[in-house]
Amino acid sequence: MDSMTSSQNVPILRSEKLSVQFGALRAVNRLDFHIYHGELFGLIGPNGAGKTTVFNAITNTVPLSGGDVHFDGKSLHGLKTHQIAVLGIVRVFQAATIFSRIPTMVHIMNGLDCRTKATMWSSLFRTSFFYREEAASRKRAEELIEFANLQGLEEHLAESLTWAQQKRLMLATALAAYPKLILLDEPFAGMTADEIAEMIALIRAIRSSGMTVFIIDHNMKVMQQICDRIMVLNFGQKLTEGPPDEVSCNPHVIEAYLGYE
């Protein structure tokens, strides 16, 4: 596990009494937590614990029934999902949410749309500014192709990639927009041991660049390896939170998450 420096002790994300309710079901109940700048923060819990709902609440894809989320000191209340993305929060879903008929290179360049400044006028008339923007976007995409180990696949359609390659493509596309916080929903799901090791290396490299990473995953062993802190949810409530070694030894976690006493 990587250690944090003293310059990273300011929260970039803060949840206060976060609650989400679907009818009579309280999916998330008055959840308090914070994530520091540059931290690699993990969220685990049994199926149905409310993990994905936390991500949905952060990105405002579900309405809050109470509480609030602050990012970089600003409330996210009432913001649209695309407005939250512009602020610097991007999400990589568990399922391979790709544009299947688009080449890999173009797929990643599309991730830059919310950061580029070219106007409709400059795009229509192909001004010098448009060409500079396009060149910068292609350069960024080429860097991310190399980072995600997708060299040689630039012109391949996204649907032709393997599952692990598609997961890395989704990650590269999210990184194209230079996010401050990246939300990873089960990034290791469906992968072999070698593919997991490659994804771990990518996530560590992202964190080393100074970006903040928030991960949901079921793989406790992997989460212990890479996370600075882990929070455990059970029935929508925080069971515990702390360093991975402490969390994995907590008897309540063992009973609720691992299923034995």
C-alpha cells in the first residue's frame, strides 16, 4: 500500500449525512466520509450494501433523500451529471460502456470533448485554432493508448477488443479529460490474475500522478494491496473505515463481508 504525504491531507470529496431512499428501502443511510487529495480510497461490502448507489449519488444519477456531497469545497447539490464531470469527477462503470463501432483512438479522443475549447465556428471552418486543438487531442490520445497498453489497436473497433482491453479503454477515455477524481466501479471484475496485475499497475500509476482515486470492488485481497483507506458498507450504513490491515481484521467485517465469524 502506498503512503500519503502531508500535502495530501485536505479532503477533495466530503459526504455529509448522505441518504438515498427507493420507496421504503433506505439504500444509503446518513453516510459520512471524506477522501483526501491524492488518496486511493476503497469501498467494499456485501452485494446490495449500497456501494454503487454511493457512486450514483456522487454523480447525481439518483436523487438524494438527505445530506449532501461537497467536491473541492463546492456542493454538488442540483448539478447535472455533465456539470459534475466538467468540475473534474469522472466515472468508469463496471460494465464495458463503450461505443462499439468506434475505433480505439477516436473513442479516447471523444473523452476530451468536455475539456476542448473549439467552437462550432472553428470546427465548421477548420480554423487554425481547431487544428491546434485536434493535434493536442490526438497527442493526448496517443499518450493514453500507450499508458493503457493498447498500442497497435488504434484503428481497431472497440467491440473487437478483449474484455480486459475494453476495461483499459474505458479507463483511458476517462483519463482523457484530466479528471481530479476518478470513480472506478469494480475495475477488476471478470479479469484473470495477470489482467488484474496490469490494472493494479495502471491504477497505481494514476494515483502516483497526483489524481485521487475512489474504487468499489469485491476483491478484498486486491483492495488491501492498493488502498490507503477502506470503508465498509452493510445495509447502506458504514460498518467501519480505516487502514486496510485494520479493516480486514475487524470481526464485524469478517462476519458481514466475508461471511464467517
